[in-house]
Amino acid sequence: MPEQHAIPYLRLDADVEDAIKLDRANDWHNPHAFQDSQVLRRVDLPNDRASITRPAFVRDTEKILHLPAYNHYADKTQVFSFAENDDISRRGLHVQLVSRIARNIGAILGLNTQLIEAIALGHDIGHTPFGHAGERFLSQLYHANTGRYFNHNVHSVRVLDQLYRRNMSLQTLDGALCHNGEFAQQKLLVGTTSTFEQLDQLTEACTRDEQVIATLRPSTLEGCVVRISDMVAYLGKDRSDAIDLGLLESFDVFESTVIGKDNSQIINNLTVDIINNSYRQDHIALSQEVFEDLKLAKAQNSAFIYHKEGMLDDTANVVEEMFGLLYDRLLQDVKSGDESSPLFTHHVERLCSKSNTLTKEEYLRTEPNLIVVDCISSMTDTYFMAVFNHFFPNSNLTVGVRTYL
């Protein structure tokens, strides 16, 4: 048997499994599940009210799926950039994996799986091209120009709520804002955000102080499930992708005591442990043993994968310089009102035509740096490179692409 399977696949504790079966037989309903009847939107529009055919959070999911920004997931880096390989995860697959894992956990816990799906599919919709490296480059530029910070989770709320203006529920937006799976916690307690005023205060605080992100807590158990499922979805899958790209030889480079090393076992063992420690509880939790192994797994992924940021490893300085040049050029175009610029023809015009209520006149009153941030963060990897080459056709900044052949 291969070494990575030496650790057993975990099973539900017998008492937990018995409780689940008994509760199902008795049609038990989790009192901590978020009820559709409590959904809150900025505007009480008749066509947004729940119906039998389109319940509250099904509406949110469908709003997200039909956004142009959702299409962009398909060509945005998850971890590995500049790799022509259809087997490597893009951000679009990642959000689907998060949704699948989270809905499975949520269904067993008796939570609102439709809310879970909406949060999961929308949680990364504000992400930049080139993954977390791109997020870091954009935040540095934004901060240097304004003193404010860019965070993809905060921007996901902006995309859904302020730009496309789909009248999304507070619960979906809160889940997207607080999803950040980079901060592992053994126990996730629900937060207290219950109004749009509180949500707006939180998003503003995050742009002013980068430390605030670490304090965010989802205000529904459904949001907590998505947050922990984000880690479950990427830990093993990123390892598989690294092996498929030839960056790692096998899973044997990793160490583990309980959750395992490969994607299949990590998903199973984390899912089982979450259910064992969260069933009938008002929080989402891991056992101490699994939590310690999870932290080790994240540290090992960072050492072997994320610090290199996949294929961005050898080209990080080049891409960072590209971000700086493109940012400055787009900012110049905003300030000069150059409507021949792709920023206007591709970003402003298209955004305002697809937004429910945002007009061009209103949008152009936005602080210029924020318009540039909106534009760059909306780009796919391929489109970013196309716009850069359009503006700087004679640039000596080039990146290598790992091709199929």
C-alpha cells in the first residue's frame, strides 16, 4: 500500500452516526440553521421575494451564476499561473469544490444548503488575476496611492453589492466577506453582523486596516461551513496540481498524523472530523488532533507550494512590474478621461451596461484609484496580459509559459 494511505480513512463516531440516523427518522430540524424567512436585502423588491420555485438563496445563487464576473473565474489563477494544462485547477473549479464539500457537510449538519451554495460560489468573485500574488501586488499599489488596502474577500462584496447591484442578501454577502480560509481556527463561532450598516462598517474597516481581516467571523453557521470548506477544498487539490505540474514528485514530501497527505483522504478525514465535532452544536469545530495536523498541512503547503506561488515563482518580479506599469497607465486614463482606453471601452461601459442600477455618470464619480482596482481585479490572467501588451507592445517584460508540448 502506498505510504500516503498508511493513515486510515476516518469514520463517523458511532454515537454521532446513530444520532444522525435517529434525527433523520424523527425529521429533526437544526435550530441553528438559517431560515429563509429571515433573509435580509437592502431593498425589499417584489421580484426578489422567495417563492416555491425560487427560494431566497436559490435567487442569490442564480444572480451570481449569471454575472459576467462569474465567467471570469474560468481563466483566473487558483495557485499556478502561466501553465497551459487543462488538468490544473482554475478559480472556477475551486469555488465548485468548496460548494460541493460545504453542501455535503451542511446537509449532514441540517443547515441551509442553499445559503451555503450561494456563499461558496460567490466567495472569490472579487479575486484578482494571478491568484494571491496578484492580490498582493494590487493591494501594494492601492495602498501606495491611497493608504487603503485591497482584499479579495472585501472586493467580492463590492462586486456583488455595489458594482453589479444584484440586491444580494446580507447573509450571502456576510459569508463572502468572512470566508477567508487563510486563518485556521479550531472552533468557528458565529459573528454578530445583522444589518447592512454593520456590514458596510466592516468592509470599510478592512480597507483601512489590514489586521481587521483576521478578526472577521461569519454570522451564520452556513458561512462558517463555507469558511472551513475553503481549506478542505484547496489543501489536497493544490498538492495534486503541484504533482501534475512536476513541481513535486509525490505526496511523500508531506507529513501527517491523522488527516492524510493526498486530496481524497484530506477531504474525507477533515469532513468526518468536522461532523463529529459540530453535529448538534452552535459552532463548527475540529478536534485538537486534527486541528494541529491541519496547521501542519497548511505550513507544508506554504513551504512547498505557496511561497513559490506555483508557476509565478520565477516570474514574480516581472509580473509585479507589469502590475505597476498597468496600474499607472489605467490611472492616467481615468484621470484624463481617455474614453478610447480599454478601461472605458471594456470595463466602465460593460460594467454599467450589466449593472442593475449603476450608471456611467455615477461610476465615474468614484475615486480614480478604486476604478483602477475594480478594473484590474476583474481581469482574467489572459486578459491582463492582452491589455498589458496593448499598452506596452515594445516592453521587454516577458513571462514563460509551460505549454503542453
